[in-house]
Amino acid sequence: MRAVITVIGQDTVGIISKVSAYLAEKQINIVDITQSVLSEFFCMVMLVDLESSTEAFSDTVDALGAIGRENHLDIHVMHEDIFNSMHKI
């Protein structure tokens, strides 16, 4: 199963590190990643593979949400199928 993770917030040192460290700890592979800084805003989109994950999808959603709150970031995790369905015309 794959998912799309979005991260948005004020640009600070270590955002990518914090998110990717959590993913590595849970055996979640980053398939693709893009990030940019728009003025002072950090924006990142990741496609991840949860096939080897050591925890349930809902736990991953909750944990990344907590990382976001702790770091004043907006982090959303969406199953790839839902993401694709939302963007079909």
C-alpha cells in the first residue's frame, strides 16, 4: 500500500529529517519526494510505500499528525487510492 504525505508550515531546520527519521524507524520507504520553500513557507509532498511498515496505517496517520503539531506543521497522510479518486474528473 502507498500513501501521499503532505507537509506545510513555516520553514525551519530539520523538517525533512524529523519526518524521514520517523518513516525510517517504522520501515516506511520514501518512493518519491519533492519540497520547496515559498517565501518563508515550507511545502513537501512525499509518496511512501507502507508495505513493510511495522505499524497500522491509522497509527502512522496519528503519529505524523503529532509530529506536525509538535513542530507547528500541517502534516496529512492519505491512502494513494483516495488521493487518486479525489483527483479524477
